[in-house]
Amino acid sequence: MKCPPRLLAVDDDVASAELIVRVAERCGYEGFATSDSRGVINLTNALKPDIIAVDICMPNIDAIELFQLLANAGYRGEVLIVSGQQPQVLEATRKRAVEIGIPVLGVQQKPLDFQILRETLRREIEARSAA
């Protein structure tokens, strides 16, 4: 039996991270949440998530710095960018992630549209199943 894909939600707001995990689990993912942006690389190395949902603005490290650390650590998964920032900031962050070498599954502005989040996650599971 194939293991379910893993999602790690990183957000300084614990409730937001846990909410993303609950949606992901309902879509068939094994989900994990953290509000400690400093420990993401260690968690990534331990959990080997397929997707990391990342808030753009966090204390200690922002998304761009985190993407660079993930690339340096050899992360092979995708990121899902979630934030309450303006669409221009979200798009600039997406472009920077791609430039760094981190594939972006999607970008969502907070408050999250859970239907779009579910569709994005389910589409990714279907793509993995077909591969």
C-alpha cells in the first residue's frame, strides 16, 4: 500500500496551520503543523513532506529566506504559499520561490477559500496517483 502524501503547514498562527492540516487530512494527506519557523528545516528533514504550506510573514524568518534554506537543504517537494498579504506580494513571493528552485503548487490569499484549497490538494493527489 502506498503511503499518503505528507503536508507540513508552517504558520506563526497555530490555528491557521492546524486548519490547513485538517483540510489536507480530509483530502488524503498525512498532515503536520508547526508555528516554529526556526525548526522547519529539521522538521522537513525528519518528515520529508511532499508539500509545505508556508505563510509569507513569520517571526524569525520570512518565506523567501525559508525557500532559500529549503533549496540549500535539497528539499524536493512543492510549496503552497498562503498569506494575508496583497496579491502583488503573493505573486512576487511565488516568482522568487521559482527562481530559487522551489516548485509552487499554488498561492492562496487569507482568509483561505477552503474549496480552492481542497481542489488544489485533491488535484495534486490525483496527479501523484496517475504518475
